[in-house]
Amino acid sequence: MSDRTSSNAYWQANLRIIYICIAIWALVSYGFAILLRPLLAGIPIGGTDLGFWFAQQGSILTFIVLIFFYAWRMNRLDAEYGVDE
Amino acid sequence: MTQFTLNLIVIGLSFALYIGIAIWARAGSTAEFYAANRGVGPVTNGMATAADWMSAASFISMAGLIAFTGYDNSTYLMGWTGGYVLLALLLAPYLRKFGKFTVPEFIGDRFYSRSARIIGVVCLLIISITYVIGQMTGVGVTFSRYLEVSNSTGLWIGAALVFMYAVLGGMKGITYTQVAQYIVLITAYTIPAVFISLQLTGNFLPQLGLFSTHDASGMAFLAKLDDLVTDLGFRSYTGHHNSTLDMVLFTLALMIGTAGLPHVIIRFFTVPKVSDARKSAGWALVFIALLYTVAPAVGSMARFNLTATMWPGAQTGDTFSQPAVSLEAIETAPELQWMRNWQVTGLLAWEDKNGDGLIQYYNDRVEPTGELAQVIQDQGLVGNELTTVNNDIMVLANPEIANLPGWVIAIVAAGGLAAALSTAAGLLLAISGAVSHDLIKGTLAPNISERTELLVARISMAFSILVATLLGLNPPGFAAQTVALAFGLAASSIFPVLMMGIFVKRINKHGAIWGMIAGMATTIIYIFVYKGWFFIAGTNMLPDTPDAWLFGISPASFGVIGALINFIVAFLVSNMTEETPAEVQELVESIRVPRGAGAAVLH
């Protein structure tokens, strides 16, 4: 951490990435799998609908992608701000 | 070779492997004992975390929970995986940067308060001890089922094994045995799943088989299952039947509860760098997802197999196109040997109530309609004749139902033991760390040397194993209910205090302490009001039914509300009291950036 401003800018950038990831996290689980399931009922998938697939498969797969995306994006951010290890 | 000999060989081999690792990975310092010297790679740690996290409940019970409820219990799948996103984004990297050994230690330093640390220890002990009882009972049950020894003998064998690698190796020994245990448990879970998916759908990936065509009938598998269970008066498998609000809250409670479980959090203290902590959470979820995406396939396919065994017509055509399975077939047919095996354990039971020589399985708790009503009238049914079907049978009897060879059954036995033992070891480490590092070194005897602390850590580990074993031998009657308590407490006390400690500098010690107390107290009281005070039957003040719950929120979901109360109280109290001291604000600044984590802070 060289100075306050850069560490603040780093922290703000980190928070923005977290907000985006959390929004997607909530969308696939609480959204697609539960609350928005009736809206997705028209999209059939293997004897049921897309909402069911998100509830039992899709949300979990999205969670994995989200964590690796966050890890990759933060590594870049750390390097940009010179706070990497 | 008999099944017993096979079980003995496979379980014996897996135990020899764990003991070998225990001898190889002895701990020589407190850094090794508490955090494996921070030398565990992110993939290895991910695998160990997966075994640490997936308990006997995940391995044995979860597929059954989904099998008999269907879509509504997807909450478990999402809740127990989504927590890792929160861990990776909100907690793990910062706590790794902090660079100490236990969760209460962070709470104590960040909130510059010994009281806060002690409250953290109390939460940790309640959560981890309630959790470990279930694991130890699981070890006893699995042993007695597969090795024909008594429950208590099995429990002592399991305890002796955990003693070897946990007391000798601490976190280091536990980490590498957990890696081995993960491999055993995932193999055990996947093999029967692949076979059962091949048999029913011709698709060898269970995750795809679940959404493909049921070969024998030509229908989509899930549509076929829906037809079958609704024909018999059960609720449809893919339909949404329970309260939407409670489903959302329960999923959220499981997610933030998962992120707040101390034995999972401390696994992220073992990696070398902050960036490894982020990546490692991703790997943990990959390894967990290998089981969690297979579980719904195992559950639905095992339910189909079981139900179609009872109504053979359903295999290829309509549910009632052939008569129900006969009592004679159940008692003599070689392919139904598994029913007789599991009858002995009490997990499966039947009774020919109307004496027609057939065993009719249906839902007799609802008013029958359509074809079922006709069948009940024609065949003079007086009630469901498959009187007991335990959830756990969906995984345990799966290899036998699918007619798989004996060595698969033996691997499933070793897998169940691996799941229970790996979680027990992780919990015991969290417990003994809190006792030796937070209570003794941190509070009672701060001046002891590192060598003495290592000895104290080993003694508290041995003591924790003894307590857990004794509790496992005589599990309190409320053992099954305490899972709600463990998750509720982790969600309402530990997760919020850690998150605020990292993200909100303004939260001071008063805010943290009162927030934890308020969150924890409301959650415990809410659970006790519906489940009985200290889970003593009959002392509940309100009936435990959806109508009586506050806004329809079940006691198991209340951790979310407790967390919300924790946040609100912490903000209000902090704003009314002093500013957080400058040096603590500096600490928060420093944990927010990764640089400098390599230099592990030793007190």
C-alpha cells in the first residue's frame, strides 16, 4: 500500500467487482431457481423447466465460474495497483 | 469371498492409508499444528476443504432429502454450495491476510476486546460440538452396519484413528488425510451413480442423465418420475409446493451459515498467499460440486427405482398396468435380497395390511383422487403397506438396488466412514484450537512457550476427541435438531461479525459484542420457542408448524433474521459509542490489501 488514495481506489474497484459477482450469485439462485422460475417455465429442459435446472445444477456451476472469475480479476487488479504478493 | 470380508479389506486398506499419512505428516510447531505451516497448495487445500465440509449428512442423507421432496429441497444444494462464493469474496482472502490461527483470534484483535474473543469462542464451541456429535454417531452407525460390530466398538475404533492423525499431525496431518478421504468418498459416491444413470437413461454422466430420456418408457426421465409419484398420491417431484419466502430464507441461512462455520474458515489459513485463498475456494467448490451435482440424480433415480420396484408396471408403462410387487417376491426373489438386508436395519419395513399377498406403496395421508382412488377401492387397501422408507437408504442401498458387485458396496462403506471422519477431524481441530490458542494461550496463561502451547494443543485435541466420542456414544435426544442450531448460530453470529470486521471500519468493540449477543440470542430463542427449550420435548411455547411461525419463517431459516439483527444492532451501537481506534483502522487497511501476507505474523 503506497498511499491512501491508491489503496482507496483499489478497495473501491474491489467492491465494484464484488457487487457484480454477488448480483449474479443472487440472480441464478434466488432469481432463476426460485423467484423467477414461473417466468422461465416456458423453456423446457429434459422433462422439466430451466428454473429446475438452475436449482439443481446451473446455480452450482455458475458459483464455480464466479469464484474463479473473481480470483482471476483480483489478481489483475492487485498487479495494476502494485499490491500483489 | 463374503461381503463382510470385502468390506473388511476395503475399509482396512483405507485406514492403513490414513495411518500412513498420520505418521508421515507429524507436526513439529504450532504453525504446523494450527495451519500446516501455511504450505498447502490451493488445489490440495480445495480438496481437503471439500472433505472437511462434506459430512456424513452430505454423503448419506442429502440425496434422500432431495429424493422424497424433489424441487423444494434444492435449497440444500444451493445453500451448501453458494456459501463458498461468500467465503471467496467476503471472508477467506482477508482472514488469510490477517495471518493468525483461529477465528476468535481475529474477532479479538479486530475488535480490540478480550470479551469479543471469548464470545467468539463460545459461539465456535456450540457450533462445532453440536456438529461433531452427528459425525461421531455416523461413524458408529456405518461401522456397525458394514463390519458387524456394535455401535460403540465402531465409535471407539473411529476415535482411535482420528486420535492418531489429529493429535500427531494437527492441521498438517488432517489436511493430507482429508485429501485421501476426499478421493475415497467421491469414488464411492460416483461409481453407483454412474451405473444407475447408465441403467435408467443410457447416459453415463448422472448430471446429464437426470435431464435425458428414460430408456425403458421412452419418456423424459423427470416427467416419468413426476407421473409415477403423482399416480401414487405423492406431490410432484419437479413442482414447487412449499412457501417461496421460506425457501429463499432457508437457502440464504444455509449459505451464510456455511460461510460462517469456523472449521471451514480455518482451512483457508493453510495456503501460502492471499491469491491462493481466493483460488482455493474455487477448487473447494469444484470438488464439492462433483458430489452436489450428482446428488440430485442419485436421489431422483433411486426414488424411481424404489417406487418402480414396488409397482413393476411403472418400469415400462403405466403405474397400475401390473399389480404391485408380491409379498412372496420380496421375501424370496434373489433380486430383492436388498430389501431383506435393509429390513434387518429397520430402515425399510413393510406390512401386508389387507392380506392380499401384495405390498402396495402409496401416499395414504391425502384424499386419493383419480386412478389411485379406484385402485384403493378395487384392491381393498386400508393403508400404505411400505411402512418405513428411511431417507438414508437412497445412498446406502443404491449399489444393491442397482445390482452392483460386492466391491462397490464395500467402497460405499469406506466412503461413508471417510465423509464422517474427515469432517469430525476438521471440527476437532477448530475446537482444540479455540481451547488451546484462544482460551489458554490467549486468556488464561499468555506466557507459555511455543513448545508448551503445542503440547497444550495436543492435550486439548485428545480431550476433545474423548468428549466427542462420549457424546457420540450417548447422543442427546436432540442431536438431529441441532443442525438448525449450528447453522443458525454461524449465520447470526460469526458471519456478520467477520464481514463487518473487514468491510466496515466504523464498527467498534461495543457494536461487535452487542451485535453478536443480539443475533445469537434472538436466533436461539426463536428456535427454542418452536423446538422446545434446550430441545426438551413438550417445552415448546408454540407449535412447530408453518401457520404458527412468525411470517411463515421456519426456525431453520431464522439465522438470516438473526444476522440482520446482528448487523442493525452493531451499526446502531457503534454509532452511539467511540470511534474505532486508529491502530485498529490501520489493521483493517492492511488486511484489505494482499501484499505482505507471506510474512506470517506470529503474535
